[in-house]
Amino acid sequence: MSVLLALVLALVAAPSSAAPARGATAKADATPWASAAARAKGPGRWKRELERRRAILAGHRGTDPAAVLALTGALGELGGEIEPATLAGFVQGVAKDSKRHPLVRSFAGYLAARLAEQKGDLAAAGTQLRAQGYLLDWLIVGPFDNANRAGETTAYPPEQQAAKLAFDRDETMVGKLAGEPLSWRPWDYESLPRGGYVGFDDLLRPAEQAVGYATAWIHVDADTKAALHIGTAGPYAVWVDGTEVGRGDAYRAPDPLQDSHPITLRKGDNRVLVKVATLENMWGFFARVSTPEGAPLVGARVHVELPKAPHTSVAPSSSHTVASLRRALEQRADAAKRGNAALELVEFYRYTHPFDRDDKTASQRAAQVDATLGSARSALLLAILEPDPNGSRKALAAGVSRSRKREPALHGQLLLELAWRERSLGLEQRYDELLDEANAAAPDDPVIELALADRLRERGLPWAALRWTESLAGRHPSSQSMQLALASALRELGRTTDALAIYERIGREHGSDRGTVAARIDGLLELGRADEAAKLADGGALAMPGLPEAHAEVARLQQANGNLEAARDALARAVALAPQDADLHARLGRLLARTGAREAAVASLERSLALKPQQPDVRDLLASLDTRAGKDLLARWGVSLEKVGAQPTPPAWKGQQAGFLHHRMAVKVLANGLTERLDHRIIRILDDRGVRSQAVQAYAYDPAESMVEVRRARVRRKDGTIEELGDVRTLQLAQSGYRMYYDQRLIQVGFPGLRVGDTLEVAFSRRDLAARNMFDEYFGDVQALSGTEPRKFVEYVLETPADKPIHFNVEVARATNRAGTVTTYRHALRDVPGIKPENGMPGWIEVAKFIHASTYATWDDVGRWYWGLVKEQLQVDDAIKGAVKGVLAKLPAGADEAAKVAAIYEHVVRNTRYVGLEFGIHGYKPYRTTDVLRPPLRRLQGQGEPAQGHARRGRHRQPPGARAHPRPGQRARAASVAGGVQPRHHVRAEPRSLPRRHRRVGRAPRAAERRSGRDRVGRRRRQGRQAGQDSLQQGGRQRA
């Protein structure tokens, strides 16, 4: 209460100001922020970090490769937090030190170029990067397909050309999108200045599950031994004049210091070809050429013009040694007897990300170092690199204990990190305790102090929090994070004009990054100053003229400003930069429709749908603009309630409660395997039981991947009158604790007032919304054609592209349209009796009539497809080898193969636990076998895939009787069409010779559970990709 009273008195006594005068003093006991300011007499977090890095330089003189640790992560830790001139002087001092290792000097030059980008001096930045040997001019082409990672090893046309030493800049190629021609296009640094990073995902669409190529020529005046340094966001391969010089297979965050390869450049022009793959994260690379020692290659010139005299023979292979900071630090760590060298290697791993995201080499090395050194710094690095949250938290706790007496500043930092972890678990009281302890340990740490101010805001004291943030900003005028925190606090309290003044000052002093510009634009729009916001966006587009999103943002703000012509021009520029971006075409189509240019709008919308068919909103808009557009499924396949409802009740329905007069399920398959569906039901009510059972009609769906509309909901009374009675509502099917994994919902249509003799009609339309088909172009469908109610007429209709063959378990009628583009399959049944459920009856799918459609014809096709999805998850490590060895040691000598497999299976099911949500959490992939047997996952996850891993280690083939396994109960009839593994299906070994109690077959997750989980993972990955791009631009802020 005393603290609250002091805060209130302070607020009453002194009005707030946006920027208090520097040097103002306050009594130490007047307010919490004044007290904190009185205690914060140290150098602070960022000056302390700068001194730590200077000490690294002092301790690693000459050509010591560990000196690079003074530079790695410097922009992320210090950029925008200390005076720009101070940071620039620090990195330029290393770049100019001729006694330093050439690679260390080069990296310092790279950072200096990034700082020049911050100031908006692109000419100086480009000159610096080119002087260091970075390749900044390219021709790029893509995307090509990388579904199931197959594109990593597929030789696409650019690769085939390179092998033949051929190149045709105007050649047209076919890529990931069917029917979409690809050709080489230029990429240059001045249009997309990201510190030398070549981003395929800036221009090429789609940017997921894709492969891209980039090519350029390096001209030298004499035969030269050189080095090619490359950092990529995904698996890559590099060729020089048709000879492969390097390859990698890691999905990671790109960094210029990742890999180095020897190359031989012959006199004249040497063609370099780079191939990079992506799944769902960043997609691009850094490339630098140097001498073998790492110094800039003097006299080399990079260009994209076709040489007049290209080499006619492949380049010789290169085996000379080239310098690599990573290799040097690894060799030193392996040879050193003390742990400091290993700690330096872990520091290097932390910032350069050389391994795959799923690779645990860095975290395992960090754990070894921490066990050896037992220092607070080693604990912090382990906490950062350890992927397991519990292990990371444990490392933080150890670091807190070790730093308590000797390293107060690091102690405070560790306490703050631990406090945030505790808060994420909902432990608010523990968070408060750790935060106060952190402030007591490091009172000069502004990040800790800002957390204290935020706590006041969260506790309902926003004005007090503002005063504290003002105090922090005044004491740290060079800190961009403190200034941004103040601007955010001002905006929350309605002082947007003051916040804009801060944003403008940040832009002058530090350069304007995308985040700051976006906040400034939002502030201007809040004040109704759309014209100024549009001018600011124009400046951003001028700074990055090759970025489609920059022009799309100009269009958005020009629309807000009412300047539709300028908005149209900006969107046209964006479309020209990314012609295969379906979203940009859709936005342009909407804008054109708004301006009254109907024909142009129709063309843009049709182009958008051709690139991404699964856009229901775009399809609806197109239908409203173009009367020639194709009718939807209900228009094509719907029937008249008046005609069907007038039919008499079949005599065979005597004693039934209700029956379907008509039930048609129509499905339209798009080129990528996604669908539009119609479920049209007309039901006759025969008695009171039918009123109760049919009064609510329902349809389940997942809102993350599809949308459902109720197209018809009405009742035909016995006297022939028709009434609109449908009452629509949506229900959550998933319990609250599971909604983070999937979001299954049920749309219900209630028919109040339903009577005996009525005929109800309901039609549901479902359209997929997912950005892509989770299983590439696979399509599979299983639909029941019978149920508890009799059916007078039931039909399944399937429309597919003519080039997509579909296989069925029943006879179907097939017809192709005149254009030869669409094939329609139909299967109809009449007078289908109802099924009366009985106790102990076989599985429903074994007694009911159903139709099964699938892209695949045989189980061999299914096996190859599924293996492509999960093969990277089935790995063998020491834990699996040890488990197999232990299991087999217990068997009698001479045990046969079946006994060994049974013993391995027994071990798996007793030491792991199947969780149906596994596929929902991870999309369509199971956990890696190497993770399942590791605590704490060991007792939480599925048993099918570790059994496969064990069997592989035991050198056994799949046991006799193992089979591709549909969901439980779907056996006998499913075998008639081996093709269709539904999203809810999975493949696993289940030896029939095992006792039934060991056939632990849990409920396979619903399709929606798994796809929703994948979509959420996909969204996080896309957010991660954008965050990675923003981090690249953090050191390359543009003057807007």
C-alpha cells in the first residue's frame, strides 16, 4: 500500500511530459523510478557488453580466429542501443587492423556495410560488400518443387544446363506451379539491400516447399585458387563451370560464416550456380569469394552478362585448403585440454547457426562444456541452445546459482530470463520475486528496469509506468529499445503525437527499420493523417524498390488516402515484381473492381485463382463480377425440393422413423488436391422419433483449413407449403485444453417446429482455405452411402482435373467435358435399406456401403508416398542401438526373426505411450525415433515409429503380416482400393503373430486435428521466416 500511495502522490504532484529534460533529478525516495535512477550508477547492460567484446579482442590478438567472437551477434546485441558512431568505430577498427585474421577483418567489413545500410547510405554499403568479395548481382529462377524434400536431390533444368555448360537466359522452364512458365530474372543488391543476403522468398512464389537457383559469372585475369564462403537458409549445392564444389543439407538460419569450399577460377568468366531449398522458413543465401586465406580477391569482377567466350570444359576439381573460422575453432576445441576453447566454439555456434534446426550438435556441445567448466556463462549458452524447455530452465537455474556472488550483472540477466520462463508457466508470484531479485543484483540494467515498469502497467497503473519509462528513456537517450518502449506507452495512453515525435527522432539517429516505420504509419493513421502515412510508405518503397510488399503497402495507404489511381499503380508494380503471387493479383482485382474497371478486375481475379484455386472469397467476388463464371456445386448438382418433396413415401419404409429421399455428395477437386464440397440432403420425417433424430442437421469442419456455409435450410410441409426454418449455430468440439493443437467445430442447423410428414432440406457447402495441400497433390475420400435411415436415392459425384487419375473401390460412370479439362465420376444407388445397429456388430465400415476414392491405386504407391514423408524421422542413434542390444541380449540363442521383432515391439509399447495428438502437434510427421526414447518424451509419445527404428537397427525387414493400416475398423473393404491413405491414416508395422493385448491401436487422430496442427506449425514457421528477414534488415535499416 505504501508503494501505491507513493505512486498516486507522485502522479498528482508532477504532470507527465513526453521527454523530460536530461539531467533532471528527483529525491531518491520520492518514486520507484527516482529510486531506481539513484541506484543505477553502473555502466549499464550495453556498455558492459561492448567492454566484454573489447576484452575478447584484447585477449585474442593477431590472427587468432576466436577474435571473431567480438563481432558475432554484435548488431543484434548492440545495434540501436549505443551511439551509432561508437559501434561503427568498433567494427571499423577491426576491419582496418591488418594484423587480424583475414576472415575476421572481412566479417568486420560486412558489419560495417550493414551499419551503412542503417544510415541509408546504400552506395557505401554496396561498395564495402563488393570490396569484401560478396556476390551481389545474380540471375535467379524458381520455384521448383521440393515436396517431401525431393527437390534437394532432383536435377531441375538449371542444374541440367550447368552440367552441359549451356545457358540460355531466355529459356522457359516449368516449375512448381503446373502451367506456369519460369525464366531467369535479375536480382541486385540496390533493389533489395539486405546486407548481401539473396532472398528468393522476396520475389518467387510460392515460397514454401520450393527450390530456387541463382547464377552469376566471376571474371578473373588469370587462373586463380580461391575460396567460396556460403551461408544458406536450407540445403544447397554449388557448381563452378559445371563442377560441384560444395553441398549441405541443413535447414537453418543463414549466416555468412557457415561454410567454406575450395574453388578454382580459370582465366576469363567462371559461371557460379547456387541451388537452395526451403520448406516453410527463410529461403536464400549469402555468397562471398576470397583468397584461400580469406582475404578479398583483388581484381575479381562479378557480373550477370552472358560471356562472349564461355569456358567449353568443366572446371577442374579443387582440393586446396581454404580458411574457415568454424573449422579453426572446432579443431582448437577438440585439441585443447581446457574448456575455454570449447566455450568459444559454443559461442560461435550460438550466432552462426551452422546446423539443421533439428540437429542437437550445438546443444550437446554446450552441455559438455557446461559440465566441464560449470560457469555462469556456460550455463547461459546452454540455456539458449538447449531445445528442451525443461533443460533450458534447469541450465538457467544453475547459472543463477553460480553467478550469485561473483558476477552480479550476469546474475541479474539470468534472473530476468528465468523470471520470464516462470511467468510463461503462470507462476506470477515467482516471476515477481525473481524480477525484484534481478533488479537488486543489476540495478543499472535498463532491460530489467523496463520489466518493472511494464509490471506497473499490467497492474493497472499505466501513468506510473509511463513516468518510469520516461525516466528510462531520459537516462538512455541512445537506446532505441527504451525510446520505442516510451513511444508505445504514449500511444497506449492516447498521446500519439508525442509518440510520433519519438519515432521521427529514432529515424534520424538510428535509421528507420521496417518495425519503426510500421509503428509510425499506424500512428499517423490513428490521427487521420493518411496522406503523411502514404508519403512515408513511398519512402520505404524507394529504399527497397525490389520488394513487392513495400509497393503493396503503398497501395494500401493510398487507398486509405482516397487516391485509387496511385494505389493501382503501386499494386501493378508489386505484381510485376512477383507475378506468381496470388494474393497480390487478388488485391489488384478488388481495387480494380472498386474503380469500376470490371474487365480488368475479372482478369486479375481469374489470374489469382489460377495460381491459388482455394480462395472462396475471391471466387465469390469473381462470380458477382462475371456472369460467365462457372456455377458452383449447388447450382450444378442441387435438386428441387418441390419436386423431390412431392414424391410419395416408399412402402418399404414402413416402421422407419425417417428416410432420405435424396442425398447427393458432390466434390470438386482442384489441381493441387484441395477441394470444394456439397452435402445436399432431403429427408422425410415418418414419426415422432424422426422429429427428434432429424431436428438438428450437422457438419463438422476445421476453421483453420476450410469454411462451411449453409446454402439451404427449409421444410416442405405435408400440404406442399415451404417454410424457411433453419436455425444455424456453431459449436466447439475441441475441449479448451486441446484447442492449441486443433480447432474442430460443428455447424448445426436446427429445425424447430418439425412435424411428422414434413420433408426437410439442408445443403452444406465446404471450401478449403489452406494455402496448400498438406499432402502435395494427393486426394483421398471415403464417404458412407448407407446409414441407419433408408435412402431412396444416394449419389457421390467427383469432379477432377482430367490429368489427375482417380481410383475407386466401386464401379463409377465417367465423363469428360468438351474441353477435355474436367472429368466427372458418378456413383449412384437406389433403395438402400437402413442398418439397424446391434450389440457386438462388426465395425460400421464393414457393414455399411461406402465409396473410396484415391489418387493411389496400390499399397505400394501408398508406401512410397508415406516413406517420402517420414523417412527423415526414422533414424538410429546410440540410444536405439543400446535398446536393441539390451532387448536381444535377453532372448535365447538362436532366436528367429519373428521372436526378435516381437521382443523389440514389446519393449517399445512398454516404454513409450501413444498419444493421439502426436500428429496434431507435428502436422503429418511423427516424432523422430531418436527423440522418442529420450526423457521426457519417452513416456509420452507413439510406439509405431520407434519400432521401425529398432527394426532397422536389428537389420530386419518389415515382419510378415505388417500392413498399411487405415483407421481402426476400416479393413476388409478398404483393401479393395489400396490407394487412399486419408490424412487420418498412418502406416505402421503390426505383426499379426503378436498377442492381441500387444496390438495397441489407439484412435488415429482426425484429419482436422493433424492439419490444424500443421497449419499452426506452418504459421509459426512463416512468422519465424519473417522474423529472420527482419533481423537481417535490423542491420540494414533504410532511410524512409
